[in-house]
Amino acid sequence: MTTVYDVPAEDLIEALAETLAEEEAVEQPEWLAFTKSGADRELPPEQDDFWIRRAASLLRKVAIDGPVGVGALQTEYGGSKQGSNRYKVRPKHSADGSGNVIRTALQQLETAGYVETGEGEGRSASADGQALLDETAAEVLEDLDNPALERYA
């Protein structure tokens, strides 16, 4: 049986994003055009499918690391905050990712039935979410093993 660990993360997230878009399980909020994806960013995300990709990435991350809270995911999706450090004398500092983006995407995944919340533990993948991940991983592995694909030829 193929699991999340058997396929490359990038390919799995891409295929999972397509599945979530077809099912219309998650929906991009109106405020996304005006918000940043983290304190270390200057502009909102430029990808058209940012929201669905982030939701797919969160579902994978929750399945692998779960139960996990929003704070830990903020650290995971954060980055390096340089600021206007012209001479690079100060030590580097890290900045967290946007908690509102992560929390809202997780709430949408909960509504769709792919993520569940444990009392005081954080969020983890539900049985339906794990099944979706495993089915998608099997499809991705099958596509990767198929030599007739033009993408990998």
C-alpha cells in the first residue's frame, strides 16, 4: 500500500491540490488578495492557486506531523526576516507564517472532513483525510513509474 512517505512532496501536493479543487473542498477567502502569507513577506502571494496549494500542503503536513497546532505550523511556514539590514551585522531572525491563513485553511479542511481536532492536542488527519492522501499518493506513484509520461521523459 502506498503512503504519503513513498512519493515526492511536491508531486503529492500538486496532485492533492487538483483533487481539492475538483471537489471544491476549500474556497479562497475574499481577504486573501490583501494579506501576506507571513510577517517576513512584503506582498500578498502572487500564485493564482495559492490557497488550494497551501491547503493541500497543510493536509500533508498535518498527516505527517499530527497532532500539530497552528503555532507549530506557523513556525514551519515562516522564514528569515532580514529587514533593512544593510550591512548584515545583526544576527538573522526568523518570522512566523500567517496564523490566519493557516487557521482558516485548516478550518475549511475540517469542514470538508479531512482534518479533525483533538482536545488539547491540536489537529490531525481524519480517516477520510488519510485515505485521500494515500489514494492520491498511489496515483502519483503510478504516474511517476509510467515511462510514457512526457513530463518525466
